[in-house]
Amino acid sequence: MSEIQKEQHLSELNLLQKEAVLSEQKRLLVLAGAGSGKTKIIIQKILYLISNKNVDPADILAITFTKNATNEMIDRLILSTDKEGRYSNIIYDKALSQSAKDTERRNYLQKYPWLSNMTIRTFHSLCYNILRKFGSKEFDNRFRIL
């Protein structure tokens, strides 16, 4: 995975955050208040698993509650890879519409194949996708969620 630098920015994490990122446990529950760095832990954990533990990005599933949180996670992963800083200029440009930023996000996902192989979705999007792909044979899978 040449696009991801092995050097993780663990120095930016506090002791408990580092412990969560470096944990060898298969399951880890992180309970913390708003703004305490939970997303940072998840991003660092994903990067650590890929670059240090050789986990295939296709084997990673990151689930969020909101589309904004999903986009933020994707943005942070792209930012960790985009060493030229071009993507940072795009997502922090207040003159660009959200639609333009979404288009750029899709372009960058295609630019970095390891990112496009990872599954980062909302709970609703994941379940919808499962129903679409593996839904019952009794209905035609042409449904909408209300």
C-alpha cells in the first residue's frame, strides 16, 4: 500500500486514543463525548490496520449514523493520503457547492483504489444495499425506503 505512509500520526493522539488504535482486540468499544476524537481514532485505526497489519481494505466496514459523518470519514482518509494538499483546498473551499465537493470526493475515491474498495456507509445505506442485493425472492427488489 504505497499510497499510505506507514508512519501514523500517533503522536497527535492522547494515551487512551493510542491504546484504542494499537489494540489487538477484535472488538473495541470507544465511549466518549462529542469532540473527544472518536472519528480520529477510527481513521487512525483503519490506517494502522491497512499499513501496519496488512488488512485488505475490502475487509473493512466502517458504519456511521449520518451521511455527513460518512463523508467526513472518507474526507479524512483521503486527506491522509493526499500529500500534495489539493483535496484539502477543495473540501475547505467555502465557494464550492456541496455538490461540487461530492463530485470531487467521488473522483478522489477512484484515484485511490484502496479507498474505493473499503465500505464506509451509514446504517441505513448498508441495510438498503443488503436488501437490494439479497432481498427475498417473494418481491422484485424494486422498493423504496420511506
